[in-house]
Amino acid sequence: MGNTEKLPLISIIVPVYNVKNYIEKCLDSICGQTYRNLEIIVVDDGSTDGSGALCDAYARKDNRIKVVHRENGGLSAARNEGLDMATGEYIGFVDSDDWIDPDMYQFLYDLLVTHDADVSVCSHYVESPRKIKIKYASDQVLDLSMPDAIRLLVEDNIIRNYAWDKLYKRSLFDDGLRFPQNRWFEDLAIMYRVFYRTRKVVMKGHPKYHYMIRTDSITGSKYNPEKEYHMFRAVYEQNIFIQEKGIWEKTPIFVIRRGVHLIDHIMLVPPSAVTEEIIKDVLDKMHRYDGVASRQLGIGYAIKRWAMYRNLAAYRSVYRFVRSIFKSKRHRF
């Protein structure tokens, strides 16, 4: 397809907070898109390191860029402000420490229009100082109805619960659908609601987005049980929503598995009032699905669930001992 101004406007929302070492590469990759009809909304969320001034300098060079400066309110608040400002027919998100291939939005737009879909999805690279990984790659086009798309989203393998590897019809965010504030894993907490509004989602596993893992970022920081609890909470809420809508009966499996992961990780940190309250709530929610058979969970999860229910103190001792011998104390979300 051509790249004239007659193509629909795509609004790209870029939340920025203290990323002066990354923002130029990010904005260069957006400004250099082969799809030219862009509205680039940069939301400076109270940066104190000069990031905001760099964004202003880019806006002076490219009139497609609109910069708004606001008091720090977090990633969700910044994205929501961008959504309120957006005038494009389509919406995309790019995080300010990441970057994208030059043809990402042309690729997503062509995919969406060709298949008459409401959301198009690509794959992504995971970039770290030591290596680069591709999470999923395939030439197959997945043309998905809403229920099938949500099932893949719940599995979080082929289609991931990220906002940034997708192109959306603007109408999906009408009626005030916004990212939840004061939450970690805000993407996981909203993506299923966005997908529920679709007729069709299309995915082709060509990696176009570069997701940067930074040791100095929120996602790369020291393990925080409350943060992982927010992930569990989002999975549980996703499950409740999908069960109420009658979309897929297997979502409780993912609640139990996520609960087991969370409790395993908490076993490796010193007990506190906070961690014990988290464990209590997670176990209470897992018990709501005691009808899920062991064969559905898988043998490893089934054994762990049985041991946690039977004697958590003994499980803590055994798990810490085993991990001290066979594994490092890394926490994987």
C-alpha cells in the first residue's frame, strides 16, 4: 500500500519517564516509520532527568509530534492522557525505552485492513545487554474470532498481554475504557476487555517491536511480592470476567498456576505481615477452584497445590532447601 497522507491517521502514544538514555532511539524509530501519516503523542510523566526537553526538541523538528508535560502519575495515567488526546482512527503504543522496526505500523495496518480486523498483532524481540530473543515467530496468519483471540490471550504465549505489539481501532477505547491506575501489570488488567470488544483479531508472528529489559527499570528491579500479587490479581480478574461472559471454562487453571508461581517466589523472601496476607488471599482464591482436577493442572502444579494446602510451613522449608541446591533465587514472572 502507498504512504500518502490519504491513509488513515494512526495515533502513537509514548509515555515518558526518566529515559534520557533511551528516548532518542525510541522517537527516531517512530519518526522513521514507512507509514507516514502519524500523530505521535509524547506524554512526559514528570521526568526529572531532561527527558522532557529532549522530547520538546524532537517536536520542533517533526510537526507530527505533540508533547504534553504532566505531574508524575504513572504509566497508566500517561497512556490514558494520550488516549484522551488521540485523534487518529487507529491507536498504537510504544514504551519510551523500546524501539520499533521501520515498517512496524505499515505491517500492522496492512494486516488489519486486509483481514478486516479490529486489532492486529505482531511478534517482538526481547533485548537485554547479554542476548536478544524472539518470543514467537511464524509466517502463519491467525484470523481469530473474539473468543479464540481471548483464549490465546489467556494462554499468554502466542498472543501476549502487552499493549505495545498491536494496532487497535480507536473505537475500542470509546466509552471510557482506560488503563487501571495505581496497578502493576496494567496491560494484563485491560487487554481482555479490549479484545472482548472486537469482532476479529489478526496475528502474524513477524517480530517488529524491540522490548528492552533494563536492570534500572521497574520491570528489572528487585523482586517485589506486592508487584507479583498485582499480576495474580489481574489473572484472577481476567478469569472472573471470562467466566461471567461464558467464553472459556478453562481459565481457573491459569489462576491456580499463577498462584502456585507467586507462592513459590514468596517462599524465598523473609516472611512479613505483607507476604503472609498475600499468601492468605492467594490461597483463598485458589480454593475457589478446588474442582479443577490434577490432570488438568499438570503433575508438577498438582503436587505443589496439594503440598501447599496440606502444610504450608513444611512446604516452605522443603522448597527453600531444594532451591538452595538446584536453582538460583531468581524470580520469574
